[in-house]
Amino acid sequence: MKEKSLGLMSFITLFALVVVLGAYGLSFAANMKEMKDKGGSDLDIVIKISRLDKALAIIDDFAAAEPGQPLGSPTLLLRGMLQGTDWIDPTRLIVIAGNLVDGQLEAAALIPFRHPNEGFQSTYQAIKGPDYYLFGLLPGQNDFPRAARAAMVSAARATTTAMFSVELAAGRLLNAADEQIKKGINRLGELPRETLEGGPPPQDIEEMLSNLLKMADQLYELQFGLDFIDKRLIFSFEATAADGTELADTFVRSVDKTSFLHAYRPERQINLRMNAYDVSKVMDLMGASFGKIYETMGIDFPEMAAMSRHFTGEAVYGISFDKEGMKMEAISVLKEPVPDILEKDLISCMVSSGRNVAGIIERETGQKTEPIYVRTPDSKVDGFRVMGIKSRFPVASMPNGMPESANMRAFMMTKMRMTTVGRLLLMASNDREIAKLINIAKKLKQGPAKGPMMTMDIDPAQYINSVVQVMPEFSGCRPLPQMDRAITIFDLNHGKATVTWSMAIRDLKALTSFFNQAAEACKSPSIVETATETMAPKPRCAEEEKQVDVEVAIPEKDADYWIEKGALCATYGNDRGAIRYFKKAIELDPDDGDAYFLQGVSYGEIGEYEKAVSSIDRALEFGSRKGLYLYGKGRVYLLSGEKEKAGEAFRQAAARGNRDASDYLCN
């Protein structure tokens, strides 16, 4: 947690960089001659700052909330460099503007004043206007054409709701740098295919970047904003497409103005609501821009795009986390009922992509990898056929110093159950939740669509309090207090894509304090035991079990369930808790080699080396991945100081094709 002040310091640094850019005289070209023919709307880059004193006060307020923050104001130096702020006119904007000319950025800053500050003018060799100072970003730069000065003066008098904003003429900037960008991309494509070890060939990266550049070339303008309104931090982003482009044709509202899901409102830690949009246009754009990226990830994008065209785009998702993992519910709307869409399209696409991803991992590691997606048995709920899939997503490299390439990743295992009710596709974590969604789906009626294309709300406190239960370093921290929801809004309309994110300032302070204090929480030796107890599965009540007649096994009876919980637990350093889960898995499946192996690795981490070796030997009896198991055995011997035995285990592992063992022996 050395980076405990990263968020605040990044904010201060960004703000200070913008305000004091001229003071440091960053290496931008001094010549502004090319700006003479440009009006205010033609400036390539415009940065605006309003309500300077309030912004600085908020920074100081954030700093005061940090334990261990040195006494004094973090903005004191900034105020000193500005020689105070009382002379700056708070009713107008501080403006930094620039243009890209012949591959170089030429920039200047304008600070409006309500009364002159001769000391500031002298220090920065600023040009004095009737009510402003104008200075270049290199000392002595003061030859500004009248048109450029007028453009900045006009920008300073403009109205803006944001405390800090950036406007980029994306189209012109990309066009000006187009030749240099393309040369760089082409040079990348000329590299030998094996240049980037473990990654895609340079030629594939060249194609990806070229496709992204083609999409970016369709942009006209980008705008960013940061503000504090009604005690909330608000970040905004707006991308405007150039007229007549495919991008402009995509950044529009859907012609479908109806909604099936306006009355469906899940109340989970994370909730996402999407109104209908033109799925085909969006998928075509994504395929053209990111198709190669999806391909390198093992995802069959054409198949995914073909399947997605059955949907209107309207969907609602709800996700929560607890001691037992992730729980989710979702309803998506189909254009028309599609027979067998689950089996022939959705599940088939997921299994196929999962197989490809597993293949990529195998090629990278040289080790056999289990499928990412696996079908689970069907069931009947309220007369509807329910299908399921189990997924194993990599969430982190395995702990205990094991290299990532050893295929010892921790996986987050999730289970999804799915069915269709007319035009509605339902997803949930188990059949009990599917039954609830079926009852909801039967009552939903079509109505008018309202609101933006997408709205997402997150309860930061509930989400973080749940997730950190598997992270022992946080177990000594007090739970976060109740918080307001953080809101994200995304919309497409009239050739523009807009994003707005907001969160209560007091909640940001609480989060800052929480993560700062977490660094101290892992020092207590009792943390491992505490974390182990808090992660014990919650017993089910008899009433809950009777709600639905479920024909598939509950997760707690599945050995994989306990293996994945143990692996995730070990990922965050709680090896004692992990061993407990691996033992449960072995009870359910005494022939599972992976369970014995992972148990052995965790025993090694807590210093019980005899148990570690014994457990890995059992894995070698049952499991098929003997090269990996022998490599793990060698690492246990290294931990115990038995280097000769470690070397022998590594040699045996290398003989069975384990690349990490071979690398160790070579080094």
C-alpha cells in the first residue's frame, strides 16, 4: 500500500500541472505565428479553469482527510507560484490554449485579473492586456498574433459549468500528426514476428492500431470536464463525431422508443440499465475497430456479433458479492422470440470463445488448461427449461511466488442459469433466482422508453465491504459506512457520445481513508484466522430451499466450488483458510489431483513442508499435470532449504515439459 496517496496526489498533480504550466515553461515551441489565422473555435487545445479558490480549497480538504498527511496546505506552493489568488478575476476563466503546427505544440496561457499584479507580470514576462495577463509556455515568449490573443480572450469570457475542462479538436490534431503516427505503426509492422515474447506478433498489433486510428479519424472533437456540484465530484466526457462519418451514424438514439424493462429494478450493489440501441451498427463499428483485438484474446467476434443481432439492446443487470462469491441477475430483450437461442447461439458462443482462450493460455504456458466455460445440467423451473454454464475467469496470478506462466492462476468461478420467457432472456446465479425472474418477466408490460441509453449505479460501501472479505489485509479495517451511490450515465445522441460519472465528495474521502488505513491492517498475526472465520459459508434456511424444486446440485456439493474458493483465498495470502477449502474439496472428490496440489502449495507457504510434500505426492498419484505438480514440489523444497531435492524435482518437471522448471535450471 505504498501508493496510498496516489489518487489524491494524481489529482493535485494534474490540477497543478494545468495551472502552473506556464511557470515551468514546458518544452513547447515558442512560435505562435501559425495561430494568426485561427479564431477561438479553431484552437486545437483549450483548457479552462474556473472557481480557482474553491478548487484549491477542495484539494486542501481532501488532504486533511488523509492520516499522516504533512501539516500545512498542499496547495501552498501553488498559491505562492501564482503570487496569491486574490488578484485573479473569479468571474472569468483561466485559459491555456495551443495548436499543433508542423508537428510541434505551440501554447500560451491567459489569466484574467480584477486588479494588476506587477510581480506576477515581471516573473513570467507576461503581456498585459486591459484585464488579463498572457504569457507563453517558454520564458520570453510574448509575440502573439492578434487573432490568437482574441481567441483566448473570448474563451476566457465563455460560460462553463465545469471547474476544469479540456477541449480537443481531435480531428485536426490527428490529421496534423497522421503521417508521424502511421510511420510509427508501419515500423512496428516491420519487426520480426517473434519480437514480443508472450504477446501477439507486431504485425497483429500494427493491424489493431491501424483500425483504431481509422475510427479515431472520424472524431471531430473531444471534451473532458471535472466539477464539484452539490457536494459531489462530477467527471464528464463528450466525443463528437465528424459529420457524415460512420461514427456519427452510430452516435444516435435508437428508433425503438419502447421499453419492456422500465418496471424491473434490481437493488443490488451494482445495477446497470440499458435502453434499446442499434446493436448492429455498434457491433459493426466494434468489429472494424477492435476485431483483431478480440481475435488475439480468443473471442470469435463475428459469431458474437451475429448472435447479438437478435437483441434490441435493452437490458438490465444486477450484480452483488458476498461470502459465497458473485450473485447476478439480468433480463435482456430479444427483437423476436428465437427458438434455441441459448443452446445454439449464446452458450455455443461462450463455450467456443472459452475454448479459444484456454488454447491461448496453453500455448503461453505449455500446460494443459481447463475450459473457461463448461455446460452444467439442465433443469425445469416453473415449466421452463433452464440451461446453465460454469465459468472460470482468471482474476490474479497465483500467490506463493508462482510465476504466471506456470498456469497456477486463481480463478473466480461463477455459475449462470438461463432461460427465455417470450422475448425476454433471463440470467441468474441459481434456479431459485431464475424462479423470481420468471415471476417478474410474466408481469412485465411494454411501455415508453425513458432516460439515457445507459445508467449504472454502484453502492461503493456494500461492494467493497463484501469483496474485501476474501482479502485478509483488510480484515482489520472497520467496514465502510453507508454511502450514496456512484452514478455513471452514458448516452448517444445527435452524433455525440457522452459519459458523466459522479460520486459524493464525503464518500471519496471515506474511501481514501479506508485504503490508507488498510496498509496497517495486515500486521496483526490474528488476521489469517479472522479472515478464515469470516469466509465460512452462510447456512441456508429450510424455507429458502423449499422455494424452488432445483434439479441440479447446489454449489457446496461441487468439489470445484471449494477448489476455486480456496484458490481465490490463497491469492490474497490467506493460506490457512485456503487449506480448509481444499480439504473440503478432497472430501467431496478424493481423486482430485489439483485439490491435493493446491493444498500442498498452501502448506508450503505456512512452513508445514512435510505436509506440503505429502500432499503434492498425492496429487502426483491422481492428477494428470505431473510436470506442474513436480515444479510446485521443487518450489516447496526451495522454501524449506533443501536445494538438492528441489533441483531433482525441477529436473523431473522439465523432463515432462514444464517450461518454468526448464527456465529455473537454465538460470
